[in-house]
Amino acid sequence: MIVGTDVRSVHQATVSELVLSDRLIALAQDADRAGYTDTAGHLLTLACTVFDEAAKKPH
């Protein structure tokens, strides 16, 4: 347990699309190595969707 951490500040943290997609790709690779090829495919699709959605956000 983390002592002295405000939970509200954790929820307000933003993550860039690049970091999120990188993490999803890493999870897809782990899933593929573990034999979960369908899950790996879904994670890879999700990683690509992150950038599709990023283009729709106003800058």
C-alpha cells in the first residue's frame, strides 16, 4: 500500500497516445508468447485504434 498518495491525483494523470499504444503492444507480445494469439490480436488492434482516436481529438 502506498502511504500518503492522493487517489484523485492518480486519476487525473494523462498518458500520451504513444505510451499507451507502446504498452498495449508490449502486452500483445506477452500474450502471444504465452499462447494467447487471439488476445494478442485484439490488443494489437486496440493499440492501432489509439492513434485513430487521437486524430479526432481537438488540439
